Amino acid sequence: MSPGVEGSELDVLDIQERARFEQLVLPHVDAAFNLARWVLRGRNDAEDVAQEALLRAYRFFRGFNGADARAWLLQIVRNACYSWLEKNRPMDLSTEFDEQHYPQSSVTPESLAIAGDDKDRLTRALETLPPRFREVLVLRELEGCSYKEIASITSMPIGSVMSALSRARQRLQQSLTQAVAPKNLEAQREL
Amino acid sequence: MSCDMTHSVLHGYLDGELDAARAAEFERHLLSCPQCVAELEAQETLRSTIQRAGLRERAPEKVRRNLHAAIGGTASSTTEPAKTVTPIRPRTSMRPTWWLTLAAAAVFAIVLGTRFLPNLTQGRGGDEMATAIVDAHLRSLQPGHLEDVISTDQHTVKPWFDGRLDFAPPVHDFVADGFPLQGGRLDIVRGKTVAVLVYGRRKHIINVFIWPTSEQDSSPQQGSQLGYNWVDWRKGGMELVAISDVSAPDLVELQKLIAK
């Protein structure tokens, strides 16, 4: 696969190949859009980038070996998202997570349950995470990908997937508790 | 005070990604580590809240339309784009007409005479079946998709299925055993109508898919896909699949209660 090469126009696949593309890749259009939506933090940008990535997938479909169409497509989508971020919002990529500032949380299940009732609050909490944490959470929790699939989509060693998820979840808990208790923070600032 | 395992192995365990030996080792560790027990509970809750919040967003129709236009769809794909895009149409509302469609689909499936789905644990058809069940489970976790009849009373849920199905799924509440019945629904898996019972387990959801089979009874088979555990068995002309993000031992416990 060489997604960097731009064809001047769409390759026309023969009818059988196109049917195969429709059968294997099209069921994952929602997954493609959803990943882009969360990595880019917005539906409009996601629509453009996912659209472009789907066309790219079609163009390079001959290079697909037929093993896992969803992982293959999501890898293309992810690359497209990062290229887009580099070009349009490089700041998103430079916000490295400083774990010193986020000691291990002591979140109770109850406080999380309350926070979880609020979809907006979860959305905001997810969106405060760096994209590399956000993507593993989205792939795992929203798309149900296995570690192996996440490793292949993100080009991460499979052993790193577990630790990335662990840190992403702790960070998400942190964001949620901060969202749950903004008054406490206000009080601290005033002191 | 914190335990090293809360930062690593615990997540592999939560995700069902540890091999049997490491999972057993971690379970032994849980017996002596309250931090990990508390963290596991918190992480399970976090997962449930994420899944129940319905954060997954569907692509706008425009994306599919544009793609079809760009790749110059075949005659069939331009006139019936949905056919190739979404083999199983997720339900979007509970309008009364939905039932008419469903009833028609059920009748159609029976008329076709192919109402038996492939066995979950055998061969390539089994893999595809497992994928379809996992998809149906994930779909059910979207808001408003879980139950058609919400009741903890088996005497409400059971009659609800009568007249909607040509077989009688076994409906029992196991609240005393920690598996409260939450309701039931009809679902479509690979084009066939199946009954689904919804049970709770702590804050988790377990879907039990049930459909008729012509094959002999079988002992429970366990498996997992995409991090979801399932147990599949056949009894009395029915195939049953319990699927959830709860641990495999929890699922086996429910399986034993249902099969009793």
C-alpha cells in the first residue's frame, strides 16, 4: 500500500473487483467516519477527510491482501487524519500528555456513572485527550477492535497498545472528574 | 499507594486480551489486591458509561452517495445503494410500521424455508455468524436499541414474544443469582429474525440471542471476538448465544442457569 501516491484519476476496477470493494469495504464507512470524527474533533472535517480516504482506499484496493478490510480501511483513514492535522492544526499533534500533572485518579464508580449520563461531558472529556490516546479509546470502545487490529491500524507494537489504553483511560477518568467537580477547582483558585 | 498491575495487565484483563495463564494469574492477584479490584470496577463502569452514551457517530448519507458517484456504481448499486452498504439495517425508530416490516420479514424468512442460521462454532460460516452476533450486540448498546419490551417480569416478556415468533424462547429471570432480566426484543441477524433476551450483570448488559436450529443439542462453546466474550450452545431445537463484555466465567454462570 502506498497511499502517498496520487493518481490523476480514479482507477477503474473491473466489475468483480468493484463488487468486492463494495462487499468488503463499504460496510465500514461508518467506522471510517467515526474514527475521523474523533481524531479530528468535528463532523465537517471528518466528512471531508473520510470521503477522501474512502476514494484513496478504492484507488489502492488492488494492493489489499484481503485479510481484514476494516483494519486496512481504518489505517488509511488514520493516515489521512494525521496528514490533515499536520497541515491544518499542527498544534493538535504537539500537545504531548504530561503525566506528571495527572497523578492517578481516585474516581469512584458512582461519580463516573453520574458523569456518563451526560454525553456532552464524555465528548468534551474525550476531546481533551491527545489524538493518540483518543484514537486507541475510539478503536477499542466504539469500534470494538482487538489489540492486534489496533496495532495494525496505528502502526504501534502490539505490546504498546495495552499501555496506551491504560494511560488513555486514566487520563479520561481525570478529565471526567475535573468536569464533575469544577466548583472544587474554582474554590482552589480563589484560595 | 498503587499497584503496578493497575497500569498494565488490568487493562489486558478488562479487554479479554490476556492468554488463559496470565488471566488466571491476574485473578489470583485480585484476591490479595484491593487497589486492583477497585480499579477494575471503576474501569468496567467507565466502559459501560462510554458504551451507553452512544458516542459512535454514523457517516452522513452524503459520504456514501459521493463515493458511489465517484466510483461509478454498477446499475444495481446506483439504484439500490443501501443494499451493498448496510447488509443489516439498524433500527432507527420505534414507529408502529416498523412492526409491520418486521412481521413481513419474519413471514418471508419462514416462507423461504431457510430460517436456520449457520452454527456459530463451526467453520467459516461460524466466524461470519460470530461477527454478525457481535455486530448485533454492539448495535443494541446504542441508545434506544436495547429492548422492545422493557420488563423485569418474565410473565410479561414471554407472552410478548408469542405471535411474533414461531418458536418459544425460554424466558426466566435470574435476579436472585445476580442476572436480572431487563427485557427482550426481536433482532435481525444476517437477515433472519431472532429473539433476544437482555440480562444485566452489575452495570453490564448481556444479550442472549436465540433462534431455532435443526441440529442436535451441544455443550457450551466459548469464544471471543473484538473483546466480547460469547458462549454458544444448542438445546431442544434452539441455538442460544450469550454475549457481553462481562468476563467469560460470568457468562458461563448465566449459561448454566438458562440451560438448567
